Amino acid sequence: MREDGNDDGRRAGSGGFGDPPGPGDPPEFLSLERELTVLLRRARASQGEMAREVHPDLESAAYGLLIRLDECGRQRATDLAAYIGVGKATMSRQLRALEDLGLVAREPDPADGRAWLVHLTEEGRGRVSKVREARRARYARRLSGWDPREVAELARLLQQLNQEMEGQG
């Protein structure tokens, strides 16, 4: 597939989320699959860049944890693992790495002495905020020709899609 998402549609597996295309596949779903593939590829590359902007040694996968903590505040590691979709061992490893970088800290959960809450440190909050502000500025520049209602509609549709993918919609 070309980076711009415009190919001849003959590649294997383009029928939608892992299924080969069939003769009855609606063209809007073929287009959706193609454009989501491009968007997700670009998002993965962008996430790696943003992670390195937060800290040169930050793993790309850990960037999402920082964003979640920035948006939601203190969280249990088990809740973070469920949200991100990883196991406890992976979450523990990622949190240890973030602690070692000084970006997060843990504290006992006052509601359950056996559990821990994870939160951004001041250093982590400052670094994440700086990167998020820069990212929003890039979006604003790239979409400056769009009507603000179109931007709002795109955000609404992406939220709806995310909810459907999580089984909430």
C-alpha cells in the first residue's frame, strides 16, 4: 500500500481487518480499512517520535501510559494494564522503566493497602504537557484549512469508533 492510502486495491487481505476482500464487500468499508491502516501506521511512527521527545530513553509503547495518567490522574497498575491491553508483567516492566526515568511514581492506595497508585511526577507532567501542546499545535497547523465543525465532527466520529471497538457503543 502506498503511504497516501491510494493503491490499486489488489493486495491480499484488504477486505477489512484481516479478511480477504470479497466480491460483495461494500466499497466504503474497503476505503475505511485502507485509510485506518495508513492512519494507524502514521500514529505508531508519531508515537515513537513523541515518546523520544518526552525522554530519549522512553519506549514508544510507554507513551500511552503517560497520556492516560496525564488525563486521568492516579491509577492502579491493573487498571492501566486493562486500559492499554497488556498483562501485569508487561505493565510492571513499563512502570519500572518510567520510574527509573523519573516520569512516574507509585504510592500506596489509601482505599486498599495492598494496591499501589501510579501517578506522573512533576517532571513527567511537565514533559508530557510540552509534547502534547506541540502535538496539538501541529494538528492545528495541518488542519488550518478545515472548517472547525469538520474538526469537531472528525473528533466525534473517532470517539464513536473507539467506543465501538471497545464494545461500548
